[in-house]
Amino acid sequence: MNFKQSMSRKGNCLDNAPMESFFSLLKREYLNNFEIKNIEMLTKLTKDYLKFFNNQRISLKTKGMTPIEYRNHSLKNHLI
């Protein structure tokens, strides 16, 4: 996906907080339920969880909506 690390400024520990939180959820809610045998299995499980996380998993932070529903709701309100 051609991601590049940004080295433009001094790092801040809060920069990584959202990703650290996501990876914690990924491990606690999903990956710990499997005996992962190889990188292909890990890749498939991670993709499956991402689909679930974005399309089905509701959260109180997003007012009971999935992340995609919340994003679309927010965009709709900002475009009005």
C-alpha cells in the first residue's frame, strides 16, 4: 500500500494511541481465539476482523453506530 513513515517532527506518544488501542482490541476480541499457524492465516484473520470492525462492530464512542455509519453520518452533517 506504499505507506511511508513520517519523520517530519519529533514523535509524540499520543500519536500512536488510536492504533495501539485498535491493536489491543484486535488481539483481545479476535486473535486470542485462534492458534495462528502462519502469516497467511494471520493476514486472513486480520482482514476478516477489519471487515467486522468497520461494518458490524458498534461502539458507545460512535453513538451505537459502526465506524462506517458514524463516518457517513458525520460527513452528511458537515456537508449540510
